[in-house]
Amino acid sequence: MTSPALEQTEPLSRPLRSPRRFWRIKAFLRNWTAVTAAAFLLVVLLASVFAPFLSAHGPYDADNLSRYVPIGTEGYLLGTDQQGRDMVARLLYGGRISLLVGILPTLTASAIGLALGLLAGYTRGLADHVIMRCLDVVFAFPMVLLAIAIAGAMQPGVTTEIISITVILIPYFARLARTATQDIAAMPYIEAARAAGGSPADIMLRYVLPNVFSPVIVYATTLMGLMIVVGSGLSFLGLGVQPPTADWGAMVAEGRVVLRRAPHVTVLPGILILAVSLAFNFLGDGIRDALDPRSIRR
Amino acid sequence: MTDGSDITLEVKNLTTRFGSAKTGVTVVDGVSFSLKRGRTTALVGESGCGKSATALSVMQLLEPPGEVIAGEVRLGGVDLMRLGDAEMAEVRGRRIGMVFQDPMTSLNPLLPIGDQIAETLTAHTDLSRHEAKQRAVDLLTRVGVADAGRRVHDYPHHFSGGMRQRVLIAAAISCSPEIIIADEPTTALDVTVQAKILRLLYDLQQAMHASLLLITHDLGVVAAMADEVIVMYAGRIVERADVDTLFHRPRHPYTKALLACVEGISDRAAALEPIQGMAPDLKDPPPGCRFAPRCPSVRDVCRRQDPRLAPYSARHDVACLLVGEEAANG
């Protein structure tokens, strides 16, 4: 009497197609700004990874006879810095660190923050209080000050930079995810899903998470550019990578003393930071739009 | 009152409160009713009278601070109030399907509608995801969505309000529940669409031989759909009767007043009779009859004595102190 009447099922007249993923990629590809940004980031990323093959000089090869060589000099396409090191090599090798520090902590922190925020926002009650109060402690410190404190407690280096930036970003992502989760949890379709007998885990993963995902991914891409700068700040304070290793931020910092004499030493890494940050932002917008099914044309 | 075997859902003395015993508001106060197989029961009343809270209490979907503090909800011999969360999740969607008021926000915007219908099926049956999606196509066809094989992949924003309500109905009936609860299913829709959706609900309920609990404030809908009508006021049932009796021989002054509000339509606005005053604040309900402050035929006794829902005639219960008196006077 209570068994679901499935015997009425008739064979399907036409085959089911499952074009969802395809449409999403197509929606992304229509957004030329985002595609350009993605392509640019890919080029920068690949160039950094394959830096040894792309530059004639090593990043630490100082040539004291050709210091402050301007852009376009033979042998030094983008000139040299105050120690006569090739700017191309410095930028490519620096990009390895800058991109790593910009991307990895942000992604790690967004994943952890998303999980914590979902849990806190969806379960509410005790779990919410415990998670959010703990994060409030982290939140109470200014972002960079805390990063300095964490990095200062460890050995200077890239790992330290990555860990400290990850830790300071987690509360930001958790707060965003929690607020978004609470907004979504109040939507009638969540009540409808519960009325249909969905389990809490099911509702969280299939209904809440996809809706919370977009603001988090957009926020993450926004922060990637900023974290390149924060990572440089840590290096500048002696807590991140140490000279002669340099990321873009450190190059800007080093070059600023000779800004009048050789502006390219500062300007080139500056332009790269700006361009990469912008590209991350455009990429984030593109991903958000592509994730929104309303962008799918039929 | 009726043959017990026909009863699908029996609600006894359901009491729901928002907040604590001291400061809380009792929004559903000792409500008892039963639903019968293949019949439609309409739950009517003004906004805030506890109609929706009753439905959510039955489904145990109340959000804190809302809480059912007393009563039984018996479904096939089992008191749902005694079930654990997981057992109750088995009941929801499978044995009781629910259709909500606002089709525009009751579907997940990021999930194709076919997946949302399949979600209910995979939660309650051992169908695979693919089989569930196939079944979703059948269900969509059944609720009147044209070209369902293609549209099953579409997202909610591709559908109009009426079509979305059809999708939600398809999800609600996907496991052939014994009971369908429809909470103001047409309130958010255009008048022209309303009739179609009601027709669909009626046809499905007849075909499935299910009980339909139709929550509405629209007496026109009640007249068209219901077999039995329950009138609620301020968290309590004030009158209960079959639809003909209720419309032609209402006994409770509140029911009479509700009907007078509607009859005005044919006689132009001059004849409209709004009910005077406001529904009482449930934080501090008036002593005696809760309708007394607005009742045109109020007596002194009404302000002191709280009327109980009592049989007036066979299948007609009224909660009014004046009813006996009226009967005695002829």
C-alpha cells in the first residue's frame, strides 16, 4: 500500500543527454575577457615553470659590467638590475614563488574555510559557536600582523609563507561561506528538499554547497592577486624567501632604491603583479558567470 | 465518525509553540483532524491562523524556535512524532508529498529540474540515478510538461511559475505518497494558471487515490476542490464540515463572516463585509472565545468561557457557545 508505484514507468522516447558540463565550459568560453585572462595566466604559469628553458641567464648570475642595462639591450631583453642580473630570468624565477604564494594558500584556505563555514552555517548551534569563536580569535589580529607573527615563529622560507597566509585567510573564507550558507539555508528550496525527504548531508552537498561555491571562488580569485603582494611583504620583512631568491614583490622592493636610475627594475615586476591580479579577478568573474545556469543559452 | 480504514492521516491534539513556555506563542493549539483516502480536505483561515504551521508540524519541518509540544500524528498506525530524524526523512517525500506556495524559489536554481525530481526518487527507492531521471521524464509528462524528455535537463529559470509548480508537483508525487499536502499551491500564480494547477492536483489525487490536504485562504478554491473543510482561527479549529454544509449552513460566526467577505464579489464592493478588527495577538489571546472581540453576535458568556469544538450534527463540528442556544431557539 505504501510501495512507490514504479510500475507505471514507461520506456523513454528519446535518449537522455547529459550536456551540463559541456554547457558550462561553453558558457565560460563565450566570455572573452575571462578567456583572455585565463590564457594570460596560463602563459605566465608555464613560463615560470619552464624558466630554465626560457632564459639564457640564471636568476643569480650577476654581471658587474652590465648593471642597470636598459630594456632592449642585446643579451638582456628586459635589461638588468643593480647587480647586473638578467631581468627576464629574475621575473621568470620570481614568478614561480609569487604564483605559488598567490594561488596555493588561497585555494587551501578557501577549501578549509568553505568546509568550516558550511558546517557552521548549516548545523548552527554548538558547532557554529565553537568554529566561529575560534576563528574570531584569528580574525581579531590585523591580517599582515598575524602573518608576521606566524611566519616569525617558524624558519623563514616559502613553506612558512604559504602556511602563514593560509592560516590568516581561513577565517575570511569561513565567514563568507557561513553567511552564504545561512542565506541559502533559508531559501524555500531547502525546505522543499527537506520536505522531499532529503538527508541533511545530501541537502548540504547537492543544494547548499553549489550555491555557496560561487561567492567563495570569486573571493578566492580576488585574493590571489593580493596574496602575491602579502607574500612579498613577508619576504621584505625577512620572513619569506631570502635574497638572492626573489619573488616579484621583493624585486619591486629592491628596485625602489634605484627607481630614478633604472625604473624598469621596479616597474616590470610591478606590471606583472598588477596584470596577474587583474587576470585573476577577470577569471573569477568568468567562473562565477559560467557557474550560474542563467548564463546558459539554449 | 467515519470508517477507520479510510483514514490515512490522523492528527490528534496537535499543539505547536514558537519559543519558550513563558514567552512563546502557541500558533497551533490542540488541532485534531483526519484525512481520508481519495478525499480532499481544505484547511482555511486568515494569514497567521496556523494553517501552514499545522502542515509544517505534521511534516516536522519547523525551524527552531518552533516546536511541536503535544499531540499525535498517526500515519498507518505509527505516531510520526515518535519517529527519529532518519525515520521521518523516510516519511517525507515518500509517504507524504508536499507542494509549497512559491514555485519561483522552491527549486534549486543550480540543479536541472530532472535532477531535483530524481533526488526524491533516489532518496526513497533503490533506483539508480539514470533510472530516476527516466522516471522524472514520465512524471513531467504526467504533470503536463510538454517535451519532457528534453526539458528534464533544463534549469528552473527556463520555466514559468505555473510550469515550475508542475515540476514541484511532479517531485511531490514521485513516490506515489498516500498524502499530498499543498500549502497555498496557487497563491503565487496568475489566475488563469491557478485553475490549471488545481485541476492537475485534483486529477492526480483522484488517479492516485491519495488524500489531499489543501491549505488555502481562497474560498473559491475550497468550493471547487474540497470534500471536507476545516476552518481555523487563531491557532484553533472553529468549524469543520463537508463542503456543502459549510458553504450553505455555516454555524460559526467566523465562517459566516469569511463567506460574507467573498459573496461581496457578485454584489459589488458596497456589499462587501469586511470582518471588523484584527486577528488576536497569540502572545496574549483573549480569555474566552478567541473570536469574541470581532464577533457580531458576541454575548457576555463568550468573553469568559472558552468554547470547545463539539459536534453540531453528523460530520459537522463547531466551536461556538451560541450554536446550542441557536438550535434551541430554532
